[in-house]
Amino acid sequence: MNGLDLLLALETVRNRALDGFFCAVTYLGSEEAYLGLIIIAYLCVSRRLGFRLLMMFALSAYAVSVLKGLFATDRPFVMYPDIVHPLALSTADGYSMPSGHALLSTVVWGYIALQLRSRRWRLAALAVIPLVSFSRVYLHVHWPADVLAGIAIGACLLVVYVSVLAFTEKRELRLSPVVYGAMLAMTAALLYTYGRHLANGPPTAGALLGGGLGYLALGYVGGYTERASPAGQIIKAVSAVAVLLAGRYLLTSWLGPAPWAGLLTYMTLAFVGTFGLPVAITLSARIATPSNR
């Protein structure tokens, strides 16, 4: 059975319930969903975990844009426009190979699974990968080969990320703030220079620079704690996601689609998320609970 045969076979089992389910599942692979996941991990679970997820996600998104340009494969609905699900069109732009949803879910949810101690939760995190990947085929926005390639490439990238992190921790590499900042700026400049024509080029450069500087600054300012009451965690999560989504909408509307605008937008969002929001939360907590004299 080739890719088209599978897509046509899925047409025979399609119904409203499955359509709704897989549209919801495929949304787990959207930028908005990852933005929420990363900021919640950063603010409510572990700053280190959230920062690492941000870096992995940004670099992997850049890789997706590069690979799509190299393969330049048309999506199924470009060749066969009658088989696409209308609700999925907004989730599919650019070329087809590899599937960004499959690749990014493998990297992000794969890394989360590695950090979980509970076998049950680890399996739940890993289950997101095939579900999101299959949703792309069910909705006919990717060929089966696209999602298989996305999973395979994502797994390779995850191995590289984990190996680099393990090496730096084993060697106890510590960079001075000046060297760290210079490396961030050079990396962002290179990614922007050679990838400003890519969909994820300017956003990646901006997220790396803003997120890296914000994470470094928060470490020096100190005072922020991820711990809070259940109600406090919910308030932090909801308010942070709302601020970042609103900020992205406003900045995108004001600055437009130019590459420099994408760089500035995501640099601002990443810095606000990694530094501005934690500082605001810390100050709010101090005001709400003044020390007794």
C-alpha cells in the first residue's frame, strides 16, 4: 500500500467524531500549544526544563524549515485537492517533507518523557508522538512518509540534544556571562543571516537570543520560585499564556511580516517569558504577602 492508497483508505472510515478528535490532537503540535507548554514548564515546574524545551523547540523548528526547502515535496491536497479536510488547511503551509508536527512532537514530548520518573506518565508523554503524527495523515495534510521521516529526524535531533547536555553537565562547563551572551548573539546572528528567508528562521533567532538572555538575567536577579499553591500555579499558567499569546498577536499586527519583525517579535516574547513574567510574579507575591516587622 502506497501513501495515496492509505489516504484513500482513511477516507472510508472518516466521520465527525474522528474528525473532531484528530483536529484536536493535531492542535497539540501547533505553535500556540508549544508556547503554552514551554512557559508552563518554565514557570511552574522547572526553569531549566522550560529553557531547554525552548531551545530544543526553536532549533528543531529551524531544522524543519531547512529540510522542507531541501526536499520541496508538495502536500497531498496540492496534488489531490478533493481529499483534504477543510479544518486542517490552516495547520498546513509550506512544503510537506518532513512533517513539522511529527518532528517537533518527537523532540519535545520525547525529552519530557525522559525527564519523567513515573512509567505511566512517561508512556502518556510518548503516546502524544504517534497520535499527533497520525493526525497529520488522517487529515490528509501529509504523506505517511512525511511523518515517518519527521519522527526519525526528530529522534536523531533528540539524541544530539541529550548527548550535548550530558557532555556539558559531565564536564561541568561554565561560561562567563560575557562569553555566554556573545555566543548567543553570534548564534542568533548566523541563524538570522542564513535563514531570514525561512518561515522559522527569524523566530528561531529571536527566541534563542531573547530566551537565553532572559534565562541568564533571571539567574542573576534570583528570587523566583516555581513552587506555589495549586491555585497559584493555575493563575501563573493562565496569565502567562494569555500575556504571551496577546503579545504575539499585537506585535505581529503592529510590525508586519518582515523578517526583522519576526526576529524582534520572538526575541521580545522569549525575554518576557523567561525574565519579565517571573520577575512580575515574584514582585506580585511579595506585595501580596508583606513580611511581618
